[in-house]
Amino acid sequence: MRAIDPEQPIGTIQTMEEMIFESMIGVVIGVAAARALTRYVESLLYGITPNDPATFASAPLLLAAVALVAFWVPARRAAAVDPIIALWRE
């Protein structure tokens, strides 16, 4: 069990964990699909091989970083809103 930080709302932590899990599933599926399609991709590439280790390492890392920022920013903004005020405005 991890300690609860009073500055970090529990809902934000749970949301981030779920989104990280889902994005990692997407990255794994994408890498597996890319490996499966290397024969087709080989005819489209110029200057690199389809099994280039730098490409297979950097592309998933870049996509994971973009996904992390894409759901971290809205989660932090949503956590900053007082729930009572949000319900009152609706």
C-alpha cells in the first residue's frame, strides 16, 4: 500500500494509473503489429531497415510520453476544480 499525498487527490492517481495501463496496452499492441508487418513496411522504407532497434525503441517511448502528457494535463485541471462548485454550476 502506498502513502497518500494530501496534495494529490486520490481520484487523479487512480485515473492516471488506469490511463497509463491503457496506453501501455496500446503501445504493446502497436509494437507487435509493427513487428508483424515488417515485410510490407520494408518496401516503403528508404535508408533504414524495418527492424531498426533505435526506431523500435524510440517510437513507443515517444508515443508513451505524448499519451502521458495528453491525459496528465486534463487530470490535473479536473483535480483542481472544487466538486461542490462543479455540481453547483450544472
